[in-house]
Amino acid sequence: MKKVYLLSLMIALSHYACMDLEEDLVGALTEELSVEGNGLDYDCACGGPLVGAYAGLRYSGTAYHGGYFSLQELTSDEMVVCAKGSDWYDGGIQIALHQHTYTPDHPFLGTTFRQLYEAISEANQALDQAHLEPHEVAQVRGLRAFYYWRLLDLFGRVKIVTEYDPNPPQATREEVFNFVEQELLAILEVPEVSADMDLSSSSLSESSDAYELNRYGALGILARLYLNAEVYTGMPRYESAGTAASYIIDSGHYQLCGQGCAVPNLGRRQGVPFDSEQLEGYAAVFAPNNDGNPEHIFSINYDEYLGPGMNFSQMVLHPASRLSWHLQEQPWNGYATLEEFYNSYEDADLRKKASFLTGPQFDFSGSAVIDYTENDGELQLKYTPAINELQPNAQAESGARPAKFSFKLFGRREMDNDFPIVRLGEVYLIRAEARARLSGNWADAEPDVNVLRARAGVEPYSGTLTADEFLAERGREMFQEAIRRTDLIRFGKYTEAWWEKPASEPYRELFPIPRSAIGGDAGMTQNPGY
């Protein structure tokens, strides 16, 4: 019988009133992980006794509606789920995220909180096994630190559970930050991040298998932690962030996927002339067959059969788009891109083409996909960047659809695209921002940013980069990777007004602790303002 390292507060959260979609996913994964010897090793070092700890990356809502992804994207200026009559209103929960009126009773908060503690529990159970090798222990500690980074970023003050304890004290945000930092430094076996650090003693490997947390993956998570340190603790750590990023870049272990880095286009429709035979460069980084991409440092292995949890095709596409790729299930027509964000791209930017679905839609033979439900006078399904309103009657075809994690023919409800947790493109952006903040001159960020702009096929910056433009450029590079809320907070933009969202209060930068975790046996106190 396995020990269960779950807080008493998590017992309450297990009964939280969540949406059926999340319950189905988590329930299926919990059942899957409870079977001894299930053999889900995914051809990497994360199998065997580590399978539960790694699976937490998938079942904690990274690429699924109702959990972590939704909190990071729907509260930002990237994405929105509009109410289309009675469709997607859902008691106003998506609108509350968009307008920053969420409360401790919001179901997505309870779901995310519970899922992350379940992932931590799986990590603690793995660490309780005496037969783990040192490299396995290091990986699991790193995974657990990553889960705590998410809790730190979302909720701030949480309980740190590393061994069986029914009710540890609630830690301050700074204490959670220190725990994450020290865990990552410990598995790297260095006292601090420095330009001359030697990682050769680390139990983490230098494996090129992106499904295994290696030295560079741990450094990438640490760099992201340091980049946001001023938000978390009030003390900037930009030099450390830049040093960690430089170590990864200078190692030469990874390369940007640019010209010549290509995979077959699994979504190519024979009758559609603009569907290319291959996906190259930026588009290849996120394709359904993106496993082994040279830019991936640490990624989640999603698999349509054995590794469920990525449902972007369901979340973003109109039901009629099922005919475009002969998808096995009808999509839900939810998530769309805010028009202003979509328009921030230059038309020549290759990332724009790779990231969005707009315009008239066609099926496999090149015939028009018909939407009989739309009342705009046109039969052909046509995605428009403009969105008429947030509620109550948003047009079903409005909004450019997020499609960076592209679709394949005959795709199942569960997608195959691997989701990068750490990739080289972001590491360049971390170093660029760290250098600019240290010097107070955003021109110092231009060399690294221009490396990414060259891949995107747009002109380089030349003494013209500002903080606002850097944030916009970072958004264009990192769209749909569940980091935008974090970035907006760091740049002081999260509480500003944007489309159909008034300015919000500063305390909204932290989510409320879910009500199920407050008081009683849980012993948690609420974040200020709620």
C-alpha cells in the first residue's frame, strides 16, 4: 500500500465542485496511475517508479481547459472564452477570469490547486521508495520544485509538503521561493548560480531526452524563478537569471529550430494548395510530431493514446472545423485570441502564420466548410480576428483561433504535440530581459531578441526596443505557452484595462486561496483582498 502524502485540505478539495471535463480527465489519469506496472515509460528515463511524478506534468492542467492553462491564458490579454448565447456562459466563470472578478469559489482555482498538490503527492510517494537511484531522486525533487513554482506564482502562500504531515504550516511567499531555489540548486549540486559554476557533480544527466529533467531543464526553471524574483520576494535576481540562461545557451547543447529544421506536415490536406508538405522552423517546434526537436530542453510527452491531457483542438475550433482535419470528435468552440494581440504581429512574421487560424475554412478536398448555425449571411465558416462582444451573444466564428500546437488529420480528442516547459527560444528571452533590466537600457536586449526575429523573418531591432515593445515581442514568441499572465505581472501590466476588461485591483495579481482550503483542518488563511 502506497503512503498518501496529501494534506487534509486536499481531502476537502477532492470534493470540490469542478466541471465534468476536468473530473473525467483527472479521474482517468488517477486510475491509470494507480495500476501497478502499467508500463507507461514513454521511452525515456521517466518510467518505472517515476511515472507518477512525471505524469503530474500532464494531469495538472498544462494544456487542458479548466486548470493551469486556463488560469494563465484567460486572465491575460492573449485569449478569451466568450459567451455565445447559452454556449460557454457556464455561470460566468470564463468571463470572471477575463475581467479579473474571480473569487475563492471559482472552480478552476480549486481544480488547479488540487491537481498541483496531487502532482506533489506523486513526487513525494516516489521519493519514499528506497531503491531510487541518485539521478532519479534528483529528477523527482526537480519536478516537485517545478510544481511548487506554479503554486508560488499563482497563489503565493501555500503549504510545503515534503514528507508525511497532515497539516504543516502555511509558508510565506518568500519561504516558498527559497524552497524552490534551494531544491533546484541542491539537485544541480552548486551553492549558487555563477558564471564559473561546475555542474559535473550533479546527479542530473546531460541527456538529450527532453522528457527527462536534466541539468539544463533545471537551470531553465531556475532562470524563470529568478526572472520573477522581484515579484515573489521584492528582491530582484536578474543577474542570476541571466547567468543561468547564458549557461544553457553557451553550452551549445540546444539549437533554435530554424531554416532546415522541418517535419512532415501531418495536417496537410491534399485539396488545399496552401497546406505545405512540411512544417519548418517555428512551426515545427510545436507540431504533432515535434518529439526530438532540437529546441526542446524539457517538455511534456503528450500522446493521443498513452499520454492524455492536451485538448487544444477541442478547446479552440468551431464544431464545423471537425471536417477540416476529419477529427474524431466535434470541437467545443471556446478559446479565441483577442484582436489587439493578434494584430500586434507584422503580417510577414512567420510566427503569425504558425500560431493562428483565420479566414475561410476548407475541408480535406478543398471544399468550403459550411457553418449552418452562423447568421452573418455567409455559409462558409470564416474565422475573423474581430470579436463582436464578450457576452451575451458573441459570434460563433469570431476571434482568430490559437493553432500554434497544430492539428493533424484524423486527430483524436487527445493531441500528440509535446508541450515545452523549457525551450531555447524562451531562454534567449530570459537572458535578453535580464541584461536590459540590469543595465537599464533595453537596447542591451536586442542581440538575443534579434536572433528570434531573424527566425521569424522580420526586421531586427536597432536601438528601438523599449520595455513595452519587449513585452509585445515576448508575447509573440511565447503565445499559447501558458506564461502570459506571469509576464504581464512582471511588467506591471496585468491590472491594466484591455478589451472588455476594466482596470483591476493590484491584489488580483495573486489568485485567492480556494475556499475549500481555508479554515478548519486545512488551516490556511486567505490572500489579502479576498
